[in-house]
Amino acid sequence: MTTRKLNLALLVCDTPKPEVLEKYGDYPTMFTNVFKRANEQKVDITWQYFDVVEKQEYPDLRDLADNRTFDGIVISGSAASAYTDLPWILKLVQFVHKLRAEPYRSQVKLVGICFGHQIIARACGGSCEKNPNGWEFGLIPVYLTPMGKHYLKTDKVFTVKYIHDGHEKKRDYTMTNDVEDDDEKEVNQVHQDHVKDLPPGFHSLATTAPHTPIHSLLSDDNQCITVQGHPEFVRQVVRILLTLRRDAGIVPKDYANEQLEKLDKEPANDDDDEWMVSKFIDFILGELPKVPKDHIDLTTGQAFGNNILIGND
């Protein structure tokens, strides 16, 4: 039997804190490791890494068009805010915008993680901003929309770890229907910025409305999928970052200690992060369902009906 192969590019948008870097490596190391752990289909995955901040290096578009160099491009998280106009951020937005046109649209998949989730939204006509509702930090419910449950082939509850803007938060995430406790999934989470508006032609897969309505995006052409969380982080990375912010006075001490205590009570494994990444692998392979065309408003490009559910309406 021939082993399937995936060639992936990681656009590296930041470097972890030294305390994390020393023990768990940089983003290329973390992404390589979590994709390896999540690789249930035993696909042969190869990576190339591109520093889009300091070196501002990118995959060659001509080579990508002529030789299909990459099957998927992953955009990492960052302490930067995706709505700012720093030169390297504008260049990244423009690169994603180019990839949304042919011939790239039908050749390469895009996966956005946290900051990458927001960059894809901005590049595709949505908007992101500092969330007026403040930080999401701790264990809170996250709900999959009906489209999210259909597309990800699950009706399980899950939690997501988020790290953004140098802060860390972890929230408890459940789905829209009642499930048993042993159906929970946990993925790592922390963020202050958020995607405010859906880009045209995109669907919301998950929500924590009214706080953060859009937690995951899917394009109706099946090129882009995103998540506001950090499945590449293992649990201890969240603990380190939360402790650093508590000790620096960025996170209130009592609140941080409460969240650290909750982390201690959670299972020590990161199975749910790997589950999320396994869905990304399925997505890049083209093995997740297609978006139902009758759920797309062809005038506005917006998803509508039971597949969207922005918030609890």
C-alpha cells in the first residue's frame, strides 16, 4: 500500500517565551510534534518553515502554481494583533489574499491558528479587533454550530486553550446539545482579540457568544479552516505562560491561581488538541464533508440558516 504524503509550509509569526522555548521548542518544533502525534492516518508529512516576521520569507508563488509545492499552508499564532498595519502583517495579509485566487485556491489548503485565524479573516474581507468584552481566560463553554458538528463529524464537547498577545487563558467548551461528561474534548486556549465579522463566503464552526461569537472559520470553497485556539501547545505550556503572567502582575493573582488549580484538575493528556489537529489533516487531505451549497447566500456570500448560529440565536 502506497503511503500518502503531505507537504506542509508553516508561516512562523512569533517565537515563544524563553521559558517555553527552552523546554518545548519553537513553533516549528511544536507544530511538527502535534501533527506527528495526531497523524492517525499515518500520512508521510514533511515541513518547510518560513519566518514571516524578521526575514519576511514566503513560499514561492510561481513554484507553488507550477509544481504544487505544498498541499497545505499553516499560519501560526503570534503576540501581535492581526488588525494592526505593521509592514510584516500587511505583507502576510496580502500573501493570503493572493492564495485565495486561482490557481492557488484549488491547489493549496490554508489553516489558521489563533493569530492565523484572524489574519485569514482579515485577508478575506472580515474584520478583527480587540474584543470589547475583554479577555477570555479560563474554563468556559464553547459551542459548535450545527455546521461545526456536521463538518467535524462530532457532537462532542471540547475545551480549547488560547494564548494571544502574550497572555494565556483556558476555557471550558461545550456543544449546543446535551452530551455525557465523558464526551468532553479539551483543546488549549487564550485570547483578547477576536474576529468581529464573518468574511463573505465563510461559515462559523464554533462560538462562545455573546462573548466571542466566532471561534472557528470554514470557507465555503473548502480552502480555509481556522481555530482561535492553540492545539500545538501542551498543557504545561499553558501553565508556564499563566504563571509568568501572574508573577508579572498582568493576570490578577487570585484569578490566575484559580485557573492554575483548574488546570491541575484536568487530565494530564492533550488528546483533544491532537483530535483537533487530526481534523486539520483530514481537511488538507480533502476527507471532511463539502459545504452544502444550499446553505450559502449567493448574493452576500454569507452562510445562513442552521449551519451558522452566530451566538445563541
